[in-house]
Amino acid sequence: MNPVDHGTPIEAADRIIIEDQLEQARRSNAAGRRASRHTTATCTAVRRDAAARNSSDCFRI
């Protein structure tokens, strides 16, 4: 039996809201991790390109 089926209607509604918020947080965290990996890969590529050019105007990220 689903735990949402237990307790008062208010308790059930609270559980549903909490579960929805947890799922939203998981999606948001996953999106943040994907964006972070993309940014890290981009910064690594910029550094690699600057090092390959041996550029004196290279910036620190």
C-alpha cells in the first residue's frame, strides 16, 4: 500500500507535496551537474587551446 494512503487527508497532501518537491530537487540537481560538466569541459578546452598557442594573453579560469 502506498504511504500516501495512510493518515489524514492533510497528511497525505503533505506527503504528495514533499514527494513532488523532492523530485523537483533531484531534477534540478541533475541539470546542475550536467551544466557543470559542460562548463568544466569548455574551460578545459579553452586552457588546452591557450597552452597549445603558448599565448601570453591567456586568462585564468
